Amino acid sequence: MKNIYFKYIASFKGLSKEIWFLAFVTFVNRAGTMILPFLSRYLNEELEFSLENVGIILSFFGIGSLVGHYLGGKLTDKIGFYNIMVRSLLTTGFLFIGLQFVTSFWAMCFSIFIIMSVADMFRPALFVSLKAYSKPENQTRSLALIRLAINLGFIFGPIVGGFLIVNSGYITLFWIDGITCILSTLLFVMLVKKKELHNKEEKEQALQKVEKFSLFQDKPYLIFLGISFLMGMVFMQLFFTMPTFHNKQFGLTEDYTGLLMLLNAVLIVLLEMPLVSWIENKKISNPKLFFYSSFLMGISFVFLLFDSYWQILIIHMLFITVGEMISFPFTNTFAMNRAKKGQEGSYMAWYSISFSFAHIICPILSFTIIEKFGYKTNWSLTAIYGLIAMFLSVWLYQIIKKSHEPINQ
């Protein structure tokens, strides 16, 4: 046990203090975002919107996220990641506080769209900041630490949020969400010093090259975006279709769904950093990791075809979580390493946008299939997404190898 403990601690060594500060700020921000896991219930039970209208409002959540990622990437390249992170966090705090006063349907659609457009400008900027504040060899572990902070917040936030709803209602959550965003901004400014990714001369040279090069000319990157989108289509099932499946097929209540999600978060907190460290030491190529991940995530839904026993849900969660841990930290590194100087924000934006498209398409397509053909048809299609991602990963490996580029770029 002592040996395992020391190996776990060793996986965190070498990360810069700025990355640790970023992780702390991310934890405070994520733990404070308590309303999001309960948003659908708030809209349905408190504001008495129909489930159909709740679905429309949540689609604006995805559309706003897509716009936010795109704008965040563009603005990051123009005015720098630090400025975008500060402004996004601070503005989101005030918008969350104001959301409690919105009660009509279209006003809620517009408000959710604006909040997510502003909030998700933060993500491309955060990804770029990892390149600025960490050494190249530590970028993947730096992201893994940020993901660990997010998942710790994911464990802490809903527990406290559920307690507050029961004891003081939903309104308290809006205030806490807003205040923690503002607090995160203050902590970020106090703890993390502003740093430019490139100096002035490098920026000018990069801008000249950027005018001649578009990321849409980067064929390996376009294939990678396809893989990311398909992984998103698989992974988003956890949040959209699985909770209803738990109830319809096994009669499980929300607390059991929460426990299964908790299993995902706890496994990531305990295992992802050591796993990432082990993978880096083994020097497994990124396309191979995408292949293994797509296989594990896809086959986890094949298990759901055998749904006579509720224990299959645990097996499903174990497989999809391992698949997530194998690839998600490395997808970020792959995207950043392929980015040309001066285009880091745009590259990271399109990486995030690939997941935003999945966020928009997955609930609409999956629930339509479930309503017309049943859950098993949807699980079969989801497994096919994983299979296609596997083929794309092989194609990506072959193209990079033929071009004689570093296979992990």
C-alpha cells in the first residue's frame, strides 16, 4: 500500500505552481457551479416548464457552449488567454446571480444561451494557459490535474447543492454559483501572474503565417476532430439517456444515478494521474490511445444490451470511465501540439466545438431513436460511434506515420 501511495504522489511531481493554482481555482469554480446538475428539475418543477420546453432550453445550453468555444478561441489568439479567463469568469458570476430572476420561456432560452456563450469562452483559454504555464513534457499531466480538480468539484458541488435545495430552496444556489465565479476570478488574479504565450516578435511572425494557413488544411487534425465528436456522442449518453434508462429499465431513483456518477468521478480522482504517468512512460502513441479508448467506450454500451440485471450498469461505468481516462487528457495535448503559433486558441476552440456539436446532437438524436425504436437500438448505434472512431484512429495513425511527423504530435 505504501508503494502505491508513493507512486500516486510521484505522478504529481514536476508540475509548476501556476498549474496547481489553476487547479485550485478550477475546483472552487466547479464546486460552486451547483445549479447545473439540478437545472432540468428546477425548470420542470419550480418554473413548471413542460419536459419538451426543458429540452429546448437545454439545447440552447449546447448552442451557447458552441458559440462560447468559438469566440473564446478567436479572442484568445487576439487578446491573450489571461484576459479571456478573467473576463469570462467574472461576467459569468454576475450572469448566474441574475438568472434567478428569469422566469419566462424565451427569456430563459436567451439567458442560458448568453451565460454559456460567456462561460465557455473560458475553456479554450484554459487549454492554452496549460501550454504557457507548464513544460511540454508536463502538459498532459497538467490537464489531468485540472480534470482531477473538476471531478473533485463534481463530487463536492452536487452533494452540497442537494442539501441546500432541500433546506433553503434553489435561489441560494444561484447566489453561491455567482459568488464562487467572482471569488474564482479574484483567486486567479491573486495567485496566477499574467504571462504571454508568445513574445511580440513571435506574434507578428505567427500572424503572417496564420494568414496563409488554415487549420482546415490540416487533414490529421480534421480526422482528430471527427474522433473527438464521436467520443463526445458516446460519452454524452451518460448525462442525457442513462439517467432515464436507470429509471425505465431498473426503477432506480435519482440518488442511485448520482452514486453511479460518483463512481465515475472517484475513479478519475484516484486513478487518472497515475494512469497518465504510466502511459507517458510507456510512450504509447496518441492515435493508439484514441483507438483503445473508442473500443472501451463503445463496448461499454454493448454490455447494456444484456440488461436483465442492474449490475451491468456498474460494468458499463467501469469500462466507459477507463476509456475516458485513457484518451481525454491526451486529446487536449494532441490538439495543442498540432496548433501553429498564433492559432492555439482557434485549434483549442475547434477541439471544444467538436464536443459542443455532440452536446447538441446527442440528446435530440438519441431520445428520438429511443422513443421510436427503444433503448437497445440507441445502445447499438452508440457502440457503432465507437467503432467508427476506432477506424478513424487507425487512419490518423497511418497518415501521421506517412508524413514522417512525430506520432504523438
